[in-house]
Amino acid sequence: MLRCQSLEDGDGFPDLEEDEEIDQFNDDTFGAGAIDDDWREEHDRLAEMEEKVPSSHLLAGSTSPISDLLGDQQEELEHSLSQLVKEIEEPSLPHGSRTPLSSGMNLSIWDSSSDLRPIRGPYMTEDMSPMSILQEYGLAPIPPPNRDHAERDASERALPRRSTSPIIGSPPVRAVPIGTPPKHVGPIFSQQQVLCPNPIHIRAASSPFNNHPSNPATLLRHPFPSALSPLQRAQLIGGAQAAAGQMSSSQFACSGGLHGPVMAGVAPKPLQGHVGSMVAPGGGGFRPFFGVPSAAAPGAHLKNIRPQQLPFRPDTTHLHPQHRRLLHQRQQNRNQHRGVNGSGGNRSSRSSLTEAHRRDPYAGLMLQREKEWVCRIQLLQLQSTDPYHDDFYYQNYFEKLEKLSSSQDRPSEGPKKERTKLITPQVAKLEHTYKPVQFEGSLGKLTVSSVNNPRKMIDAVATHRSDEEDTREKQVRDKRRQTLVVIEKAFSLLLELEDFDRRFSLCCDDEERDALTEERRQKLQQLSDILRVKEGSERAAEEQMVQIMCIRKGKRLVARIFPFFPLQQCTTLISTAAHSLPFLIKKDVQDQILPCLATPCSQVVGQLSGLAVTALLQSLSGSGVTSPQQQLTAVLQNKFGLTLLCQILERSEELMTSEYSTALNQSLWTPLVAQVAHCLLQIPANSLPQPLCSPVTALLHFSRYLDEQALCQLRSKFRSASSL
Amino acid sequence: MNYMPGTASLIEDIDKKHLVLLRDGRTLIGYLRSIDQFANLVLHQTVERIHVGKKYGDIPRGIFVVRGENVVLLGEIDLEKESDTQLLQVSIEEILEEQRVEQQSKQEAERVKVLALKERGLSIPRADTLDEY
């Protein structure tokens, strides 16, 4: 009774009270449950079956005698009728059209009850499962079971009054995601059914047939079998409610007849503040009410009830705890407000709204159903099973808010500011494990792509390169890096060394000069250590030197180092360079920086002994790896190579003309020069570069070993090269 | 207050008087009758309001269906505050004339500007050509 008061509008309350009194009076007079049913409805129904059913059955108060009185004839009639109804109903059921609903509304109570009868059996097997699921989801409070039982026990004997149903006031909040087919249709439905106050009327109406298995009392508890499709159930309910609407002239007037239109007008209002109310009906299979556009539809009052009494679900996965708390608080405030104001506030707001509607005859172009559809389609986008992942900023924002408010709330317990909050769908986490559909006898499985199961477009697999390849590349990279480091170190030392000359000229103290000299010596030592020039002949040192000279900065470094190093080390450097000159030339193609080595080299070569010059020419003309011809061809076509050759020949000419004419070992020197000259003659004139020094002396030296004709050719070649 | 995501928050504004600013600069005032998820709007008893300086004029347009992408701004009109405006309502003819004059002067200013820029070897794309792809 209390629940009813809060659910239905206050207006309904006095009526109910009145009815209650009258009922009580009737009960006292006629026995419990006798007058519960509508007399007019009863009359209509009985008028229908006047011919078949003896009028004595009108006395509905006594149940068991009636069952005895009803003979086989009655049983047969019921059976055939139920068959007929099934035949009419069933083919149209799966198509989801709303026409069955309306047809269901036209059914008489009797029809609907007979339709229910055959399906009662299977439902019983499931019995309490809905309840357990409800508890699992933490749904609407379930009335204490013992009270329920008492109620039921009483209902077996005497029919309870509609208003005493304890469950009416607890509307469902469902954990079914919007847009996806309901997974727990059975339980949800049954709960809905429990909520619906109408079945009692059904019971009352069908009480004459209490003998039948479809005892209305059991009908109340387990209204429909879970084996039915949601639509079927919806139809059944629709039918039942329609029936209720038809028969409720006295008791039901308050909700069904009188206030229906008013409430339908109010319907947009609850929509604004209540999220769940919109979400909840959307997901389930229980949608008959939205299909009834008429304001006077029996479902109208229910539609209105649900949002207002919506309990806040504590286990909504999607909302942040803080958000949830805020919502909860808000709801409590609202409830309090209602408690204080009673139905008065409600009524006033409604009246103002209806007034607005009266002013604006065009209002309500958008149906409630359409509004809900828009809301749902927007909420659908926010649906998420992993909010922290999908909605990181929202979650973090509310975390921050929580911290902020908790730090602020402590000192002052003043009224909190209400912040605007985004409404998000309350979705329970559902595991989506996709199983491809397989038809019997088919060869393959039919895959259907969906949001949860997107179609695999490519099967991309990350490939890793083999370790060996990786390390090799790494080694090369590391080597280059190392070389660069060496160059940098050497360069910084070189700059310091170059700086010493200036410092040397600045200071005049002898001691200081000595100190500086010592320091310079140390730096030079460091430099040669870094460049490993001392170990000259060793392969590793040579390798490093070549690496350094492959890099542009390294070449410049070497060019600047020559003046600082003693002759021995410079000779080593030059011979190293000469030895691997073809390689260096190849690396120098882009830089073209090798010629910068020419000037320092000339200074070094100018000091070389005969032996050293021979060795240098030997290394220039190639080692055993490549044929001398090949190497020389490459070297002599390079500017630096040719310049170096000229310098060497110049030096040898110098040595020959000097007093140490024996310095050059002729037996070694002559074939080398002959080889070089031969090679030079092979090279076409246009590919011979212009040497950086004058080739005159070199030609002079060649004249010692070559005949006139060859010398002429060489001269013309050099001339053409210099003229180029 | 809580609010619904997206255009669902407009649901509660339905059947109220709204001002809609369109992408082409027009201002519509009418009762919002219907919306959808794209913010497509149905306006009822619509007037197109033209403001020029302190004057404004209303051109009755009837029912207006606005494609959502064209909505720049949408706001409810406070019916109580609507009347105490400092703006002066004038007739349609007058406001149209005012608008024409204003547009003409604007165009003239624009033309002068473009000319000045051209003399300096600069050119700016005209704003109205940017919108037409």
C-alpha cells in the first residue's frame, strides 16, 4: 500500500483507500476474494459463454466445488480454445511485429488465460533461477521470501488484493547492454511480470477455472515460461494488461483510466533526470509499452512509475566510483525531497507541464519512444566493457575530483556544489567469446563480423631478424662509432697541440716554456697512442687508420697531424694511406677531400730516404691482394694519387742528383718506375687528372728509364691533363 | 545536474523556443520539435531574424528542417527575458533594406582592402570563396 502510494500519483491514493474499505466490507460480507474481480467484466465474460457454462459457476468464491462441477465438457472447450489461440498466435510470433500485441489486447481474459495454461509446466522446472540472477546483478530489492510465501499461501486459498502485492514498488534496473540482445531474458521478464500488478486481475477473472492446472495463483508466481521468446511474453503481458484495462472499472480506474493520459504527458520529465530509466527498458526484451502510443494504454502508469523509483545499482561497472557516489547522493536527495514535499511537488510540476502543453498544441511531435531511441543511440557510443582503457580521461578526471572533494570536504561540511556530469550507460561487463555459426551438414563455419568480432583483414605477424644478422650490423655500427670517437678525441688533442705554438710564443719564461714543451710532448704521445701510430706495422692500427681516413673529418685530421709527428710516424701514415689508396679513393668519391693531404705529404716525402721512397712507391703500386696494374690504374687516375707519385719521383730525382746517388737501390727502383710508366701510358689522356704539383721533375726522372717515344707520349699526356 | 551524451541532451529542450545560428550566418528562432542523433532539427513557427546594428526584423519561415551539420549554435530562449531587449524591432522591408546597405558597405570595404593589398603585391583568399569547395 505504501509503495503504491509513492509509485502511483498521490491522486490515486484516496481512491485506493476507498476501494480498500469497500473491499474490506465486501470481504466481510461475501468471503475473501469474492468481489475482487470486476463484476462487469465478469458479466461480459459470462455472457460470452452463457450457452456452455452453467450459470451456477458465477459463484466464484468457492474454488474447489467449482472444479468438481466443471465437467469434461468444460475441459474440452478450454483445450480446443487454447489450441485455436495457439494456432492463431504462433505463426506471427517470431516476426516481431506489433500487430500481435494489439490483437492480444483484443483477446478476452479468458482467452489469454487459456493461452497461458499449456506453457506453465516447463517454467516450473526453472523455478527460482530468476531470483538468483537478480541477486547476482544486485538488482531491485527482492521482498523477504517468507512474506512472499505467506502471501502466496494465502493466495491459494483466498485471492489477495491487488494493492497488497509487495513487489510492485521495485522496478528493475537491468544489466543488459543497450543494443545487444538481452542475455537474461527469462529472469528479466519474470521480474517485470512480478512488477506488473495486473495478473491479479487475471486471476480474479479466471477464478472460475481454478480447477485447471493454470491456477492463477501459480500464474502470478511464474507467469510465463522461459521457453517463450521475449516477444511472446510481451504479447502475453500485453494481452493480460489489455484485459486488465478492460475489466478494471472500479479498482483500476485510478491508474489505468483516469491518470493514464496525464502521466503520458509527464513522461518526458522523468526522462531528463534518470539515466537508468531509459537504459533499462531499452535492453530487455520487454518492450510492449513502447509499442503503445496511446496515452491511455495500460502500460502508461508503469512507464511513469519505473524511473521515479529507480534504485541506484551499486554494481554498475561503467561509472567511476566517485561518479556513482555522486549519483547516489543525488538520488537520495531527490527521495528526501519527495518525502518532504509528498506528491504535492510532483503534482505542481506536472500541472505546469500540462499547462504548457495546453498552450502549445503542437508539442509532443517527438514521441517518447523516439526520444528514448535518440538517447539510446547516443549512449550506445559510450558503452564500454573496459572504461579505464576506453575512457581514460573521464575516469582520471573523476579520480581527481574525488581527491579534490575529499580534501575540501574535511574542513567545512557545507553544501556541496553539484557538478555537471556526463551520463553514461550502465553496462555490465560481458565476455564476448565469439563462436562461429555452424550449420548442420555444412563444410565450413560462417563468420559474421561485428563490433566484438571484427573481421580479420590481414594476418600481420611481427618478424624478427636473425641474431647473426643483427649482431653483424651492430658491429659495423659500433666500429664506425668507435672511429668517430677516436677522431673526436684526436681532434681535441690536435687543437690543443696547435694551440701550443701560440702559447709558446706568448710566454717568455724559460721554465714555463719547458713546462709547455713537456706538456706538448705528453699530448703528442697521447695523440699517437690514440691513433696507434707507434704500432704502425700492426694490422689493427693500419685498419683503424684506414677507417679514420674514410671519414672526411679523419682525413682533415691526418692532414693537420703531419707537422706534429716525427718523420718515422709520418712515413708510416703515408705508406698506410698509399697502401689502401684505392679503397680510400673509392670512399672519397663524395667528399673529394683527399687532395688536402697533398701538401703535408709533399713535406714528408721531401725528407724521405731512398729506401723509404722505394718502399712508398712499392706500397703505392700495390700489395699482393690486388694486381699492381689494377691498383696503379686506380691510384694514378686520382688527383691525390698522381700528385703523390709526382712527389715521390721528384724526391727520387732529387736523391739521384744529390751526392747520395747510391741511396736508391736501382735494382728495386727501376722495375717499379717502369711499371708506373707503363701504367701511365695505358691510361687515356682525358682520364688523367692534373697533379697538384708540377710534373716536370717527374718527367725528368722518367727520362732516365724510358725511350724517347714513350717519354713524348707521357709529356703530351701530362700536358693535355694540365690543359684540361 | 547530469547531462546526456551528444544530442541526447537536447531531448529536454524539445518543445521550447530556441535560437539557432546556422553556418551561413542566418539566425533562426523557433520551437524545437524534433531532433536526432545528428542534431538534425525540426523547428516550428520559425522566424529568421536579421540583426543590423540595434535593429532587427523577423521574417516568418514556418517549419524549418535543419541539417545537423549546419548548426553552429543552438540555445533556448528565455521567454521572460525575451521582451526586455534593447533592440528595436522594425518591419521586414526596413530590415532587408538595412541589411542590403550593410552588405554593400561591407563589400565596398572588402574591395578596397583587396585593392590595397594587390598594390602591395599581396592577395588574400576571399572569405566567402573558402566556404565553397
